[in-house]
Amino acid sequence: MAWALVPVLCAGITAPPAAAEGCSGAAAQAQPLPGQDVQIPSPGKIAPLSRPIGHKPVGANDKAPLPNIGQMLAQALAPKAAPVQQQAAVAPVPKPDTGTAQAPIAAAPLPVPAVAVPKSNLPPGTAVVGWVTGPDSPNKTIANFAVTGTDLGIMWDNGDPANNQVLMAFGDTKGFCQIPGEQWRYNVLMRSSDRTLANTIAVGGGAVGNRYAGAPVWRPGIAKQIVNTINAAPQETGIIPTAGVGFGGKQFLNFMSIKKWDGDGAWTTNYSALAVSSDNGETWGVYPGTIRTPQAGNEKFQMGAFLRPGPGDPYLYTFGTPSGRGGSAYVARVAPAVVPDLTKYEYWSSDANAWVPANPAAATAVIPGPVGEMSAQYNTYLKQYLALYTNRANDVVMRTAPAPQGPWGPEQMLVSSFSTPGGVYAPFLHPWSTGRELYYNVSLWSAYNVMLVRTVLP
């Protein structure tokens, strides 16, 4: 798709009144700087003044007060059963047969944690660290990227030894409310080298063509949409990232093509697929062979969550859930060298008590639904695998397991929906926080922006 930026005059334009489904609060009042007052062609067909309603958690209160920095969202973990405990290390598994692929990629070793986190003296519980995006963020995403509102913030390590960064993929993104179409983009990307996470995930400014700058930009001050339509579906209203991982000098992004938004927490997909970048997320292409239409078992993998393995395990894992927030989670594995080749994936089947090759229909649920936008990692403090997601009550919860296929323990509540009535969703783990202190992004519907939170485990 060809994109053109159209200058518009904003002088004298009054920001629209705050509205639950459009621009609101400080985001509505933001004024573009010189060079930012341009109109971006709409990437899709849904009304540009409305946030996609499917993102909204059921029961979210658009007018709820925003949480304060440092506010406790949960005083301590509230398990439904036994508390989280440290466990023995995961046993190694046999090495896979890498075979051949449509685009062979050299496997990368498991990265050493980028930050040695000292033993925390903080009490167990969850607190707000700071805003990653929006008018209250120290990252100045409005001035730097024309991002007044967005969600998700999926994080992964780029695996680049020359310039190790965390990449963050965001979903539907709004710009300045005074400009026709609100500078809507299906998705944007930001980058960070922040190793302290003191008051947010620090993101620097953008620079055209600079693969390590704070974001890929069309021009100074406007972050660009990174994955465009491939015209593989007649009806498409969104291209939303769901997971990312870096291997062999490439970045892989799992995304879903939205057919329609059905209601709060519900949507229908056309397909999911993998996009790839060889320049640290600056430009992207889509592997046609990775398209999964929601049939023949692939309906279980419309949304993804990549998982780097624990000690001695050579596979890359990917969890899958159906579209929306009501389904269960399934898991597949693949050799990192053949990520783009769907014929090389193996799917866990509890019925067979085995990994079944090349047959997503054989996959059985490893975490019962509803599972909303999940992320997963191997945690070095617990010596267990860790999964975060939102449940039926719209709480952010955690489960642990000795292996990616389980058995997964009971839910442990990390963020209560009672403490975040504005509607919290999409808990995405920071790849460099794998110890007792967990840092992760969450989206808050009432603000339509992303904040960083920290959970201290017992």
C-alpha cells in the first residue's frame, strides 16, 4: 500500500469534547507541533473517531479515575490455591530435527539476562511504575511520535549483540484529534535500551531510517505503521500484533487480521500470520506461507505468545488462543531455524500425551479459557515457566508450570479489576525481568494507553 501524508491546517481548531469512544482528556487537547499536522490516509474501514470496541474489557468504566504512579494494584498475590514457590529446574528435552524451511534462519543461543536484578527488599504485590505512552508519559510519545492513544506494547528482546534492545509493538494507534481521521494507524513500534525501568520503559526520539532510534517514523514526529494490509481478505478492519521474538538477526511478529469487532472483548479474525524484519523493525514483510485461516485447527492459533525456552531446551514455543478473550490456550513448538515453516511445527496433545507434527487440530488446551492476550517466559527465580493473561473477571493473573505444556498451576491474581475499574488488559512481560521482580506492560481502556507495572513475587 502506498502512503501519502497530507498537510492540514490546525490553527484555530478546537479539540472535540471528551468522549468515551473517541479522544478524551489530555489526549484530546494535545496540539501538533510543526510538521505533525498532516493527515494520514485511513488504513481501514471502521469509523476513525471510534476505538475498536472489541478491545474494551467487559464492564470497563470509561470515566473511572486513572491510577496514580506508585499506586498499589494488589497488596500481595491472591492465589486460589497454593502459593507460588520456587521449583527445580526444567529437564532438557531431545534436540529437534530442523529439516528445511522456506527461509532458513540460523538459530540464536538463549540470551543471557540483560540486567542482573539484585534481591528485592520490596514487599510482594503489584504497583504502577509509570506510563509508557500518552500525555502523562515521560517518553513524550505525543511530541515524538504523534501517539496520543494506543494499546498492547508487546515486548521482546531483539537478540542483537551489537545493540541489544527491547522492541515494543502496539495496536490501533491514535494521533491528534483535531486532524481528520485522527492519524489512525493499525500498529506502531517503539524501541528501548532502558535497563533500569525506574519510572517507565524509557524510549528515545525517532529518526527517519535509523533502525535503533526510538521508533520507525514516516517523518520526524510521526511514528509509521509497520505492518500494512496484504489484501488477503475482502473485509479487514485491523492488523493487530499479538507476539514478537528475535532470532538469527531477524525479528518475527505474529499478527491477526481483524474481520470485525463483535463487542466488548470479542472479535472475529480473517487469519493470523507472521511478519519478518531484517532491520530491527524498520521495515517488514509478511510470509504468505504462515497465514492461518481459522479452520482445521488453526482457529486455536489466531493470537500468539512466543516463549523462549528454559535451560537445555532447543525449541521456540508459541502459545495460541482463538480470536477474542474467551478461548483456551494451546501450545506448539518449532526449531528456531525454521520459524516461518508451519509444516515444522509440533502441537501438544494431551490425548496422545505427545507432540504431534504438522497438525494444529490435534492440539489440546493447556490452560482453560477464558484466556485474554497472554505472554509467557521462563522465570529464573521460580525456575518455572510463567504465563500472564486476563481472566473472566478481567483480573491480570499468573500461572506457573514446569514445562510449556504444563501442568499449569492455579491462577494467582496480580492486578485486580476492582483496583482498575477503567478496564485493564494485555499483560505483556518485559523480556529482561525474569527474576523476583516482574515488569510488564498493561493497557488501560479508560485512558487508551499503556502503563508499566511491577509485581514483586513472594
